[in-house]
Amino acid sequence: MKESRPSQVLRLEIKAIVRYCGFNGLSYESTDNMPDFCTFCRTSLLLPIRLFVSEPIVFLTSTMAATVCAVIYVFPEVFPVVYMDGYGFSSRQCSLVTLSLSVGVLFTFLPRLYDLRISNSCRRNKVLAEPEDKIFGFLIGAPILAIAFWWFALTVPPLNASLSPVVSIASLALVGFSVVEFDTVLSGYLTDTYTSYAASANASLSFLRAVLSGILPIFGQQIFKKMGANNAMFLIASVATLYCAVAFLFGRYGKQIRLKSKFAQESWEVRKAVDNKAPIEATA
């Protein structure tokens, strides 16, 4: 893997020139040095925890994206409870139900068209696109996810065993669409909001997503059998409904919340300074 830190690349180039030419008159001084162990712990280990605990944006986006993504790993474990026990599906038929999730993924390009329109508009008007301009996919994905979960919860046995299984399977396409929007849009929102601290802001999301995706499937089938498929889905749908309120909060007051954060405001000021910086003219 090639070195990507600019200061380190320049330092290596200077060393190569000195070694090749035998000229020791070149030097490079920078505060951007390789961190010592204490600095590494503070910036790479403690900062992600600090952001997760103290920053509402990091806490909410990490929790939402991680739980929604984990549901995808729970479904293959609970589909046998719903479709094999409830409808008498074979193991192969039950496995094929999972493919319906991928149908919704095919339509995730539609919000990207809107994002491109906003980006082009900002470029034409020579204004800097704000992080909230790029969360359209999340704003529509949250209510679609809630509708999909309620739809699924109300159309599976034992509550509605007389309905065709196609009715509940159709709702899974909406789930697939929403999960992609939650994961990609919220991760991008964290990156755009905490540009200087993007890695630390996304660290909590990645950690929670990995942990929940590994733990929830272990207990998913037992929970659905004990509570019943309908009651378990009612619980999941209720949580998804709460996420709709968070989507409204981000859409209406996201900028105000972001600018109250020291880390996010610092990142925004740096981004504006870089964007407004005049190009350096070459001189002979």
C-alpha cells in the first residue's frame, strides 16, 4: 500500500533526492508528524468514543444505520419461522424469499439522480453544498422502511394466515431499498459533516454495525418464536417509526444541530476555506 499522508510523501521524496544527489541542504519541517503512542490512543481510540457520546449526529446516525443494517442479517434467520412454519414453504423456497430484498436495491439509483441535480445546481450557482443537501435518500428511506415493516408485520401468520405470501414478500423490496439508503446516505452524511474527523465519526457506525449484525441473528429466531412473528415485527416497525421522527429532525433542524457542534463547525470552516481558496498562479 502506497503512503497517502502528504507530509510523509514529501518527506520521503526529500530523502530520496538527498540520497541520490548527495546534497544535504534540503530539509522539511512540519507539525504533521507520525503520532506517538499517546497521541494515537487519543485520536484513534478515544476520539471515536468521545464523538459517539457527545455528538447527537454521530450517536443517532450510527445507531440508526447499524440497527437497520443488522435487520437484514436477522431476516434470513426468521424467514423459516414465518414462511416454513406459517405457509409450509420448503427450505429452498424460504431461501428464495431473501432475493426479494435485492429488488429494492435496483431502485436506489433514483435518489442519486436527485443528489446529482442538487450538486449540479450548487456548482452552477457557485455555492458550497451543505451536508443536509445530500440526505434526501435518508429522508425518503425512513418512512418507506417504517411502511415496509408495518406492512410485513400485518400480513404474515398467524395474524393473517389466509393472505397470500406474495403480499408480505412484496414489502421486502421496500426494506432492501431503505437499508441501502440508510447505510450509504448516513455514512456519507457523517463524512460530509465531520470532514476533518470523518474516520473517527464513522468508526462508531462501523463498530456498531459489525457488532449488531453478528449478535442479533443469534437471537432473532428465538425472539420471533417466543413473541410471535407479528409482535416481533410490530416492535421492529415501532423503532423504524421513531427513525422517521429523526429524519424529520435532520431535514428541518439538521444545520442548526450541526453548527452547534465544535467538531462539525470546525470541519465546515476548514471546508469553506479550502473551497474559497484562490488558485496559486505559476511563476517563472
